[in-house]
Amino acid sequence: MADSDLDRGMNSLGNSKKRYSAFSLARNAMSYHQNWQQAWRHAEPKSEYDVIIVGGGGHGLATAYYLASVHGLTNIAVIEKGWLGGGNTGRNTTIIRSNYLWDESAAIYEHAMKLWEGLSQDLNFNIMFSQRGVLTIAHSEHELKEMSRRVHAIRLNGIDSEVLNPAEIKKFIPTINIDQTIRYPVMGGFLQKRGGTARHDAVAWGYARAADDLGVDIIQNCEVTGFRRRGSKLVGVETTKGFIKAKKVGCVTAGHSSVMAEMAGIHLPLASRPLQALVSEPIKPILDTVIMSNAVHMYISQSDKGEMVMGAGVDKYNSYAQRGSWPVPQHMIAAAVELFPFLSRLRMLRHWGGIVDTCPDASPIISKTDIDGLYFNCGWGTGGFKATPGSGHVFADLIANDRPNKIATPYALKRFETGFLIDEHGAAGVAH
Amino acid sequence: MLLIDCPYCGPRNEEEFSCGGEAHIARPLAENPISDAAFGEYLFLRDNTKGVFLERWRHASGCRRWFNAVRDTVSHEFIEIYPMNSKPKSKAGKAAFAANWRRTTDAEAAAQKKGRKS
């Protein structure tokens, strides 16, 4: 995809917000940081909006921001039942990469990657985007061959990716155990150097502040309880703060997407599962990249605070409980210790779960529905965070123009009828 | 850790079980003329209930037999365990069975027409 396609909605901040800078940090230090401007208003719902976005996570806030900055719509509300970024946006392991096998996936995740590169500047908010590299490790000959094939496909799509041998991996990550006699020997891997991490809360806050600056109302503690329609046309949403009229509604509710869809009489091919993660006590810098392993099924990185951040696959049964079952973190820790023996002496600080909406083909749904004016952006499963800017960007385009653009077209709900699935199971790594 | 009451082996650790997803989905018979939409619905659409859910489980590392369960997806409580090819008897299970959208879909109708029971 050409860079010219990328309308970033730049230079948007400044309508009502003071810019953040090193200078503003110094100036505010003089007054003991008592006089910082409020980052976004606590809006109460108006009676009518052009667009309502349901779900105040990263994807929803990004959608609202791009609707305002790229498409010039300003009468927009983001409705969030809890607090901003309190769902999966604040529960993921913050990994960003775009090394996907299929062309459709490469298009959307690379679209997101290009937006990540420069997002701090676009939003005037330090999202701590760190391109520290993402290395996926192979533990068998077969896995290594499959990886080489994947690397070629990724490179054909113009995305950086390279295969490393065990010696190169050891050089890249001195703490890794490359002994060939262990249960899961490191036989090679592939690296995306442009991959990395970002501070997930800052992504939500940055989008919220920039969207608010453009006039978007962010309404927290307001739950959508139903949709009101006239014939096949949507007229608004019922909420815990009363009925709100809307010309268009975009649902970006992750694990609760099926619940939202049922309210509108739509059935989605989703299963809501807990995805768990945990962090250790903070230690000195020891790992300056992201490591993933499909065979032992875990991924690990070190946060700027020094905590080792770990995650694995989804739980095996449907749940809305935001905690998950115990065997999953047990396996995750066993796998982590296999790769990094020093981890066995670390204590774990926190452990949590988020409810992810998994799709049969492990790819998202970005789609219109049979109801006029109702759109869904869901099914991101275990890998939504990395797509946040790209997802919001193409979803805003879909809502504004009422037709999917080139990137969004393959992600329509219709694919479960036509059979044109985008099967990223196994092709994408552990954290899809 | 859940303790799941296998109807054949008794209470066992959840790690011994695998979950087979939504129960009572009737497979449209191959000879039925069925549209892509109806078959896609059978193949991909799944009930994803928040609350009381009817699903299939298998004692994979034990007797390897299948059974049905009524389970709450918020509390993880197993409300009822009942055999394959039967319907739930508990009040919550009966209500969940009746409330399911799938009982009246095209794919269901195509299967029911041949006298096949879910």
C-alpha cells in the first residue's frame, strides 16, 4: 500500500488544547504540576449525534478520532460502559507487529504499523512506541521451514522480516538458552525489527485527548442497553443515561460484541474467551525485545518499569468472567522458564484476564450489517492491540462513506457465507 | 481450577476435559439442498451467551466420552450435566434451550425436515 493512501489526519490538535512538550513539562514543574489542563471533558450525552461509537477502548477512540480528523465529522460521541481503556486496551501485553502471512492481513496490520510510526506526533501524546523488534522462535525443523516460507510471503508484501539462526539469536538476546538438548531447543527464528511495544493506556488517553479536542463527546459510565430502529433503519441507542438519537452507530465492544449484536437481532460467528497475562516484580533491564514462541506457547517482553510481561493463548471455554482458568498461566510460566531459566526465581506481581472475541478464521470483522446505519468492528481475538490505529482508521472510513475501502473489504461478515476466509490460525504466531 | 463432574467417572480436574462448544446444533444432511448462507450459519455462527450456556464437553484424558452441560459463562458454575441426545432438565437449562435463536433457523429446518433430532 502506498504511503499516499495514508491520510493521518495530522495537525489536528490545537483547537482547545495546549500542546504537550518538554517546555510545557518544565513550565508546569514550576507550579508543582497543579495546573495541567484537563485532558478530556466529562461529557454528558446530547440528544442526538451523527455518529455514536459504542466502546471507549483504543479501537473505538481511534475510530472517533479519525472520523473527526480525516472525515471532518464533529458531532460524535463515544459511549463507554466502564472507564476509558478499561477493557482489553488496558489488559493486553502491548505487542505490535505486522508480520502476517496473508495479503489481506498484511494490508491492515501494516496500515496500522505505518500509523504507529508517528502516532505520538499525530496525537501530541507520548505513546512510548518502541520498535525494539519482535522475534518469533522455532523449536523444530518443520517450524523453521514454515517460518522461512512465511518470511518470504511477508517480504513480498514489502514488510521487513528476516530469519535468524541460533547463533544470531544468542547474539541478539544474550539471556536466551540455545542449548540443543533442552525439551524445546531454539532452532532458529524470525525477526521483525520494526515490531515492538507501546504503552497501551497512553494509546487510549492520546486518542481520547485528541478526539475531545476535535469536539468528540466521551461519555463514560454509560452502558448501551438496546438499539432502536425504524424498519431496517437504525434511529438510536438506548442507554443507562436515556435514549440517544444517532444517524450511524459503530460497535467496537470486543468481548461483548455478541451481546451487542444480539440486541440488534444479529448473530456473529464469535466466541468470547478469556486471554490471560501476568507481570513479574520489576528487575533491571535484561530483555530489550519481544520474544514469542508458538510451540511452547508464550510471549514475553520487559516493560519500561522492569516487569517481565508474559502472555499465552486463550482459555479453552467461553467466558465473560475476565479472569480465566488456572492451568493456562501454569503452562505459560513453565514455558517461560524453559526459555529463560532465570525467571524461575522471580515472583509474579499481577495476573489478569480480558475477554477477547475470537473468530473462526482468527481475523477480524469490519463490516456493515443488515441494519442500515449499524456497523461492527470486532473479532480481533487475541491480537487487537497492534491493529488499533489501522482498525480505527479503516472503520472510520467505512462509517463515513458507508462502504468498505480496499483494506476493509475482505473483512466483511459476508465472508462466512462466501467462504473467502482469511485463515490466520497458526500463520500469525501466538498473539494473533 | 474447576472440578467437573464427569457423568461416567465422577468429579475430575478441568485439565482432563476439552470443551466442544455450543450443544444442540443439528447438522444439515448432505443431500439437503441448502444455501451457502444456511450452511455458513451452521458452520460458523455460534451462540456466545453471556450467562447460562448449553455446551458439549468431553472427558478427553479420562473415559473420552462426550456429555452436555448447562454452564454459566459469567460465574463458570456447572448448573447441570446431562447426556448427549437429550435436553436439559433444570429450569435454567430449559430456559436457555428455548431462548436460543438457532431453533428456528434455515439450517435447523433443513435438518429437522429429514427427521433428525438435535
